[in-house]
Amino acid sequence: MKLLICDDDILTVDVIESHLDRAGLGITQILRAYNGEAAKHVIAAEEPELVLCDIGMPLCDGIEVLKYVYDNRFETEFSLLTCHEDFEYAKAALQYGASHYITKPFEMEELAGVLRSMIEEATKKRMDRIDQNQARHDSVINSVLRQLSYGLLGSDRASVNAMLRQNGVDLSADSRWNMVLSCSDMTDALSCGWRGELLMYTASRLHDEVLAGYVGAAYTLLYSDERYLWCRCFVPAEACSREELFSRCRQLSQLCADHASLHPAILVGDQFPLYNASMVHRKLTNKMERLRFSPGVICGLEEADALCVQEKSYLDGAYLLRLLKEHSLEDFRTYISSVLSVLPGTPDDHKALETLRGELVYTFASCLRDNGLSSEAVFGNEAIAAQNAVSSHSSRAMLRFAETLYSTVEEQLQQLQDSADIIARVEGYIREHFRENISRNDVAAIVYITPNYLSKLFRSKMGMNLREYINQIRIEEARRLLLTTSLSVSEIAGRVGYDNISYFSTVFRKLVGMSPVDWRNSKREDGEQHDMEE
């Protein structure tokens, strides 16, 4: 880091420079200035991370130099040196963001301690900036890949290239990729205490790091349908060979099992140009519909076809749901017993029981979702989670699990949560988390209902959709910050949850009727006019 020492007493500058442990502090260069104007020029030219500046100097004093740094938004840690303990100086130092206020004479040990604090703060701010820049990068890449997957950026080279340029993404429509689709039953993870949001975050980071070799969350797209977690990872073709990609998939499977209690089925697609992403996405998703009942399998498209042909369906889902609707536990027990009696292999064949378990769980999870309830409310139940873990060990354990599942789902259907309570909890969650990149799935998860049901319920009660409400809360906070702080519009946009200042301005204008800058200026003019009248 660079350190600027500014003092009109040349001896003071010499003493500080000669006695500092530059190597120990990590200071790479010491710059000098003997008046405030010279200090400004050095700061503008060199942008030192650290500044020690005397207050009383010719041409302009240290407070003016500090104000210059503050007004021009230099990323500099600033400490003032002075011979006088003056409250007004201390007040000004705090107002313009000085890190420390040191009274002369001082000990070199004291000064070294101050510099260490300044360096720690400068390092922290630098790391925060790096994290923020990566978060923006990851968000843009992720958004573009998501839009490509759903065909929203077109499906031919020219249109995809045009949209990539428009989004400021340095990718080509002809670049080659592999798509890896995984699908994990979340029941075990949730029963082990994982929260839905944290589980999705962990899965995303694991997929990016292990498959794409990227430390972040840019190349993996997530989707949760209450019961299953779907992860779609884009892997650059040049990142690894196909053999290496399968090796990475095996590593991913092991890490998911060891650290997240997930046992994903993993499907590896063939190499494709980026503009064909939507076609590849559809193909892999269709094949995964059956493959997901085979946790732990890792295969390519041809192997997936063979596996799906071999799979046998044991349950009549429609009949199960009819028994549930008729509250006929005895008939349900008889039906499951009859299915268990004709399973292939031995009476306790593990593979057949595991397939049966998958079908049973999927049928009830779908029923909950169709009725606007989250499967997490059921499968997070301790009794069900415990029985689920051992259900494929024997036919008796499977029957016990099926009966408990039936009774719990039946009870949930009879005790739908009060809609007013749901909306109140949703409003509270949004007001607490509106600065984050929250989605409809995130909000639905905290009230244990499905995203579609939440959308319908929220619109009927609030007269607007969730996104409109989130924008309303964000703009309320933006107006407060515009009125009470000197933060720039771009800083305020970031603080209230918008990565794109253009989109923030568009939303602000739509809700307020003018741009953020015009609104702030109008309020200032109103305040000045009020002062004049008084």
C-alpha cells in the first residue's frame, strides 16, 4: 500500500519515514508533501491508500485536504495530525470520514498502531469491493444464462450475439458448452435441519466450483419444485474433457452426500453452441423427469434412455389421491400392502423399495403443491424424516412410512393456514429482506406454500403482485435515502437492492413520476423555499 505523509515540518516527515517498519506494515511506497495543495496533487496522481496529514499548513490546511478526498470519493484511509486538541477539528474530521485524529507529539508505536488499523480497514474495503464486483458479475452471467435456457434471447446466432452485447456479457453465441443437470430429493437434507435457502446456496456453489471450476455462483441455475432441487450448470467446453467432466460429476455427487445430505441424479448433456441452450435445456429436463427417481445415478443421454426404459412404475397415483380425498386410510393400507407383495426380487429388495419410495413421495408432494401447501411442512416432520431414512430397508418399514405420510398429508389438507396470517408473514419477510435478491420461491418457502398459490393469494389480498410490492418497498427506502443522505443515486440503488441503476431509475420514475435526481432536487428546492419563508 502507498502512504502519503503531509506536514509542513520537514523534520516530522523525515522522522516518520525513517522510523516506520515499512515491510512489517506492508507499505510499499512512502509519498511526501509539505502543504495542502501539494497533497491534493499527489493524491490525485498516486491515489495512496493511506494518508497522514497535518492540520495546520500553508496554502490549505489538513481539513481542506480531507474534504478534497471526501468530495472526490478517493478510496483512502485518512488520519489527521495536530498540535491542538480542538473539538471543532475533531468534529470536522469525523464529518469527512477521517479514520483517526492524532495529537502531537506522539510515539512511533502509537502511530504504527494507528497505521495498522488504517491498513486493516483499507483491506476490508478492498475485499468488500471485490466481493460486490463479483456478485454483480455472477448476477449478470446467471441472468443471461437463465434467459438463454428459456429461449428469451432468441435461438439463432445473430439474435443471441446481439442480446449478449446488449447485456454487456463477453460471451459468443458460438462458444461451446456442456450442460449438466442434477435433480436432488431434498427430504433428507431438510430433515437434517437444512433451511431451503441455505441448501440452494450451498448446492449452487458446489456445482459452480466442482463442475465449472469457478468460485462463485454464476454458471448454475437453480429451481426448486418444493420436493426436488434442480441444478442446471453450464460448463465451458474448454474447461475439461468429457471424461474429466464425468469425474467431476462423481466428485460433486460425493460432496453433496457428505456435506448437504443430497443424493442427486446427474445427467450430462452433449456439447453444444451457446445459442442452442434452450433446446438442450428442454431435452435434459424431459429425460430427468424419470431419472430423478434414481438417486446417485450419473449418466449421459444414451444411458439415461436405457435407464428410463428399465424403470417400472409401481403405484397408481390417481388412485392414491382418490383414497386421500375419501379419507380411506384402511383402503390405502391395503393397497400399499398389495403393491409390496408383488415387488420384484426378494420381499425386501432395496432397489425396488427405493423406487416405490420415490413414487410415493412424489405423489404426495405433488398433492401438497396442487393444494397450495409446501412439502417442506410435511417432510420436515421429524417422525416422517426418521421413517423416510429407513423406509427402503424392509417392506414393513415402507408400509409404516406410507401410513405416517398419508396421515400427515391428510391433516395438512384439513388445516390450511389462514390466508391473513400468510400475508402478514410475507410482508414482514419482504420488509426485512427487500435489499437482497429475493425471489417468489424464497418468499413462498418461509410460509410453506407453493409459489403459484402465493402469487394468487397475494394479488387477491394486496391488489398487486409480489414484484410490484417489493419494488414499492425499495422505492420507499430510496426516497428516504435521497432525502436524508448525500449518497449518489447509484449507491442508493445498490443499497435498496438494485444492481442495475438504469432499471432502478425506470422503476423509480414509474412509481414516483420523476427520476431520482429530479425528485431529490425538487425536495431540496422545497426545503430552501420553506427556509426563506420562515
